[in-house]
Amino acid sequence: MRIWTAVPTLRLPLRPDSRWRRRALETVLLAADSGAPAALRAVARDIESQGEEEVWRAWLRLPVSGSPSRRWASPLLAELSPGSGGPVPDEVVEAAWSDWLSEHHASLWSLLERWNRAAAASDSRSSLLSRLALGDESVALEPRLFVDTAARFGHPIGERARARLLDLHDTEAVDLFCAAAVDDPEAVRFCVTHHLAPSDEVERAVFFVRTEQYEQYRALDPDGALLTLGYRGAPTEVRSALRAAMTALGDIDVLRVLAGRGSLTDDFASLSEQERAYLIRQFAGREAWAQLWQVTLLMPLAEAVETVRAFGDWRPSGEDERQVFDALRAANPRTVREHLDALTTADPWWGTPPTRILRDDLDERLISFDDLDFSPDGTQLAFVALADGSRGPEVLGSPAAVTRACAGIVDLGSGTLSQSCFSFEQPVDRVAHLGADSIAVAEQGFDRPVDRPQIHCADRSGVRTLDFATGSFAGLERIAGERAFVVATGDDKFFTCSFDGPVAELDLPDGIYFDEIVVDPDRQLIAVVDAGDLMVVQLDGAVAKRLVSDLDSWRESTVHAALSPSVLVRCAENGDLDVWREPLTSTLTPATRTVWPLEKPIGLVWSCALNRFLAVTQSHVDLLDVPQDPDSPLPEELVAERIPLVGDQEGRSFARLSPKGDVLAVSTYRDIDLYDLTALALRPLVSRPMSLMTHRDLVAMGVVSRNPDLDAEALGTLGLLRTCLEHRFRHDVGLGDTTSTAAVPDTEIELGS
């Protein structure tokens, strides 16, 4: 609508909500904003006939180009001044304060002073700040709003807030203002001028460094202890700013500030890659070569190789140290990094088949393996199996006519059956290796006239039988103690036993029908599992804790469970994985993820060597990403990596893991594959700082170095890493376990196909 149409339209007797009247009024108001005389006269007539309030609201609805404060310089305000009628509506006052607080404008501030009215209480922020702007000394601002306002340099409201900040001496507000000031030069100048600093000494030391008040810092923190505490507790972005500020100081112990006040090794291990790079630049810039060499062997190998190239003509004084230094200097940084990257991502089997123990190589009359268990030292493997007595006069040294089941122990060093072999009249389907060539096996007794299961304890001296007046066995596991084990029965009973000692029943709450029991790495905590409920039992003190489970999503049967030092996981028939953190004290329902909707695991285990749970299916080993920290969130995708098992072999029935977590036994009815996890355990370590590596890692490198698929260059990189670690450990009494952490023979024992 044009102005010459809008002016006469406003004179028509139209309803206030008429679309034509609204369009005409908006057209006239827009023209009046530009100072058009005809439009100003039309607005004045409309105010006389309709009142100010409707015209004010229509004016506020008009779009404004550019700064919102521009509207308040309009010539129209002369017609809408308080003197021309009633008071200015509240919403107009609020709009004016909102625009002025957003951007100061002199004419708008003049208008607000003339009105002398604070914003209505409907907007608490505008109300409080408008009262502060008008000089109300009684207004109390929330500290964060106070500080945010005081930090507004270039706006009059900021000046009022800063004046109040100095008058009130509010410690909380000053602390907040100083925390915000470090990124604003004007705020820093204000703090320096008025001697503002955080009340906490640690925060004050950090503040002085970041604001370049070095004299004040040195007086406060001469030994760097406060700055060290502040740095270690600071977020990443603050650490980065502190490192830049520390460069100008030049007289502090950089490593101690970066890493803390512990040992050199522990300190360096805690540094990030950016922090290590900063430390290297600092030492190199000062030509502090001895200090830099001291931390070089704590770096990741690739960083160490790059670092020694900056030493120029300097070399260590000791002969042993010079040999290590020269070895690092001779290595190619790019080649070393490529080899380490390859080691962290390569197939852990590297095309080498697992060590295979064939059933027929142990004894041709064995029919099938039913259970396995590693010895406590990982050098033997106990088994129970069915045997065919019709194929010879004896089965494992027993008469054919009475032998239906047998148990034995395989020496993993030679891959042969040891002398400890035992036969039983009834089927046995569970075994626990108790150490010292002794085992415990569970005989279900299904073929007896009276169903009376038994536990047989056997060693080289013979067999001792324990009778249980109860139902079938649901679990048999070794626990801590001299040849000690636990037994769970299918009728809700739980017993602790030893090879030579008594049987003791634990008094557990009723209502759990055991499907499986699992133990933690220390063999002290037992999880008793059934389809819908779980019990965690601490054997030291006989503490029992019933876990909360999601009974609304009842599982038909539990597939497997496993315990780490701090987490219990359970895989159900539907492919869900339930996770309990701190299970002995947990009061929460488990976190649940669907992991295996199709191919279900045949084994779920905790590996101390890998520090993670493993799930074994018919075709893969799944590395599970289940955080051990109870405060870490559970990721949506729990399978961190899926590694194919070697060979296209069906019929895999169960999996067991050695006590050290470095050998995985996967069994079918006719053979047992032993997978050496040493290379898998080494993968996350080879690119980490050498300060985090242990004697065990050094031994693992020796095992990996024997892999025939490694080329000469990769072997050279591993050899360089071993040289550095051997030099680090040279003053130790020994190099730890001198045997391989993986008790797997060097050659296969498979004879024929």
C-alpha cells in the first residue's frame, strides 16, 4: 500500500483488527520513520482517535534494517513521547532496554534516562541490568551475570558493573572475572590496574603466568609447585595457553610443571604428544642435551629416533648409552614410523596358522573334547573327552569294557599327552586344572540307577571322589588357594572345595538356578549366572550380592559371562551383552547393547594381557570396547575389532583363555587350536611411550620377533625397540619372566590331515 492510499484509509471507520487498517498504519509509520510530514500528521491524528498504545505496538512490529538501536532515533518518537498522552507501554520500555543492552546508542540512552523506568520483571536479566544502569545501588546480580556484564568493555553497562565489582569486594565474582579476563586484553589491563587476582593460590599462579605478571608469579611460586598443580588440573586448551606463556619465563623446571612432581618416568608417561613436543623444543632451544637425552628413551620409539637427530655433535658420555644413541641416530624416522604403524594394524596371526592339537595325535580312541582348562601357569591344558573302548584293548590305560569317558593333561611345550590320564565310568563334561598335575572333573551320573553326581579329584597318585547329594553340576572353576575350586549345582547349591580338604556349602539366597559360573582374574570373585538373574560372591568373607536384572526382557538362556577386575558382562541368547560396573556393589540394571543378533559367541573371556573382553564366535575373535572405568560411558558399538579365526572350520564348540590372557584355546570335537595373542597384546604398545613399557612387553617382543612373516626391516625396528628397553632395564635385578608369556610350542604337532 502506498502512502497516499494509506493516509485516507486511516480516516475510515474500520475495526482495530481490520487487515486494511493494519496495513495502512504500518505504511504510515514506515513513512513517518523517514520524517515524511504527511505521515507524521497522519500518525498524530490516529493517536488522537485511537490512542497511543495501539500505535506503539504497531511501530514495534515494524522491521528494522541495520542496528536495532536505529529505530529509537526516529522522528516519530516526538509524536509518541510521554507528553503527548498516557505512559509509555511496558513492552515498549522493555524493547528499548533490550536494544540498548545489546548495543549502546546515545539517543536511545537519552530516551531511557528521560523515561527513568526499569524494564518490567518479566525479563529478569533486562530488569536487573536496567536498574543497575539507572543507578539503583540495591540491585543484586547473580555472579555469572555480574561478571559477564563487567566484561563488556565499550558499553556503559560494563562500566557500571566494574565499578560495583570494585566496591563490593565479592570474592566469587572476582574469581569469575579473572577466569574470563585471561582471553581479553582490556580485561587483563583492568585486573592489573586494580590488582585483581583469584583468591585460590593455585589459580592465582596460573593467572599471573597467563597474564604475563611474571614478577608477581615468581614472588608467589618460586619453586613452581603451584603452577604444577594448576597445569595438571587444567583442561587441554588452558594447558596449551600455559605452555606458550611459560616460554617467556625460562627459569622453571618445564618437565615438572608439565607432568607433576613424581618420578621422571611417571611424569613423562603422563604427557600428551603436544606436551612432549613442547618439552623437546624447550630442551633443544636451551641446548640442554643431557636433560633431553634423559627423557629420549621414555618417548615413543618414532619420536626418539626423530629427537636424536637434533643433538648435533653431542653424544652421551657412557659407552652403553652411546651405543643406544648411535643405534637411534642410524635409524630412518620415516621407516621406523611406517613399521610401527604396520605392527599396530596388521593381522595378529600374520598368516601363521595356530598351533593345532589333533585329537587323534593324543590318542586315536578319543571321540570328542567336552571341556578344557589351562593350568595356573599356562604350560598345560587339561581336557575331558569321550572315548571309544571298542577300538582297542585299553583307552588311556583303562580296560575297554568299562571306559566311557576320560580326562587328561596336555603338555603345551611338547604338544603331547602327559602321564596324568584318567578314565571314568560315567560321562564327565567339566574340568578344572588345579596345578601340580592335578585336576577336578564333574561327572553328572545320568546313567546311575540313582542320579548322584560326583566330583573326581585326580593327580599322579590316584583319584579321590567327592559325593554330592544334589542335582547336576552347572559350574566347576579353580579359585585362589592350594588346589581349591568351586562347584555350582543345578538345584541352587554352591560349594567351595579343595583337592585334599573338606567340602563347604555357601549359604546363598534362594532363587538362582545356575547356568554357569565365572571367576575374576584373581580367582576371588565368582559370578553365578542364570537366564534372568545373577549373583556375585566374594569368597574372601563370603559376601554375596544379587544383581538387578531386566526381568521384563527375559532371556531363554544365558550363553556366556566373564569377569574383569571391575566389570561383569553377560551374553544372552538373543545376542545382547549386559554390562554391570563394580558388580559387587552395583544397584543398577545393566547397560545393554545388541552385539550378536546372528552369530552367537561360543566363549566370552577377560584377557589380562589385552586388558579387554574377548568374544569368540564360530568365525571371529571380537575385541570388545567395554570401558573398565565405572564413570566412562558405554559406547553404542562395543566391537572394537573383529579378527577372523584361521581356516574355514565349522563345529567350533567352546573357547578358553590362559590365566595370563595371552593364549586362546578354541576347540572343536576333533582338535584344539591355540592362538598366541602376544602380537595382539603388543599392537597397542609399540607406538606408546617407552616409559609405559614393562619387562613383560620386552619378553613379548622377543616372541613376536620369531614370527617368520616379519621382514628384515620390521625385525630391525623391533630390535631397536628391544635395545632401548634393555638399556632402560639394565640396572634391574632381572628382566622379569625370561620365558615366553605364551606357552605355545614353536612347531605344530599335527601329523597328517
